[in-house]
Amino acid sequence: MITVDIPDLKLKPGSAVLDAGCGSGRHLRALAKLPGLTIVGVDRNAKDVDDAIRALGEMPDALSGDVSVICGDITKLPFADGAFDCVICSEVLEHIPAHEAALGELVRVLKPQGNLVVSVPRYFSERICWMISSAYSSDEGGHIRIYKKKHLEKMLTTRGMRCWKVNYKHALHAPYWWLKCLVGIKNDANIFVRLYHKFLVWDMFSKPRALRVLEEALNPLIGKSIVFYLKKG
């Protein structure tokens, strides 16, 4: 499930890209299909890092071979100022207590005129989850805050970033999380949860055109994620 519209970033061979909070590497794999990039992933979860490394090593269609994934804290990134042409941070900030420090680091390691892409769960869909289930935010690894669009945009632009695009993604995933909140966040055995998950996996791999059109129409209304595209300077 790719949240970032990678073609819009117009990445050229030789560009260095950081995925901060890369998880098991969904965006890393998408980036690796482009030629000539230097790609770095960082995540605190060692198992996710191992999974990302393994998945990247098994890619038959990778065009960028300079890919590394390390364990690290995005509030203290081990990179020099201006090290990257592009920085991606997708569905991460809502988990981090020190999110201001994380944002500062994302901007610090980005080159002038570089692109920063930040996605977080959208206020509307998150508020419903919080209303239905207290475990959604209180369980380990849960979402500890909800961002309003104007608030997060201000946090980014006051750090010298200029927003050039905002969009919404994953409308079909919002009802899935509302359902999980209703039956229990960890109740993956529930028949309705299993069926909806199976549907989402099928949709992700089959990409039926009718559902793509439907989701694009629903994204502005119930999109699960909001995505900010910004340029430094």
C-alpha cells in the first residue's frame, strides 16, 4: 500500500532519498524500481528493518541497487545536514511523543530545494476511531495524537518548508479500521475483519479499475491519510 505519489517527486538518477520510519519497506520497494537512486531506510523496529532488507533483496524488478536499511531514531538521525534530495515520512509522526524533534530532523537532513513528504492519519477518520475504541490510542504502538490539517501544515511551513500539494489517500481502508475498533483492535479473527482484510489485499494486488475510480472519488471525503508535499526553501 503506497501512500506517496512517487512519480510526482520527479526523482532523477543520482538522487539520495530517505524513508524515515520505513517499517517493512513498502515505499523503499517502490523507490527501488526507479533507476540510479541512493535509498536509505530508517526504523526503530529491528524486525521491520530485517523484513525490509529481506524484501528488497528478493525484488526481481529493482533498478536501484544502492539501498540500505538501518535501525535508528528519527528524532536523532545519524546523517549530515542536507544529506538527502528527498525525505519521506509516512504514517510515523502520530506514534512519536517527540514529534517536534522528529520534524526538525527531517528538515535538517534535507537539501535546500529538496522535497519532503509527510503523511499522517486524517483528522476525520482518526476521530471516529478514537470515539469507538480507547485501545486504538492507548495500546502499545497506538496513535497518540490526531493532527488537524492546518496545525500540521503550520508546523511544517514554520520550519522553512513550502507546501506545493496536499492530497488524501486510502478511503477504502478507513471503514476497515472503524470495523476493527468496533470488534476490538486485536480481534483479527473476527469474520468481518478477516473478510475485509482479504478484500483489501485482493484490491492491492489486482488493482481493479472500478475500485481505483471509486477510491479516488471517496478520498476527499473519507480518505484515511492526508499527505503533504513540501519543498525546502
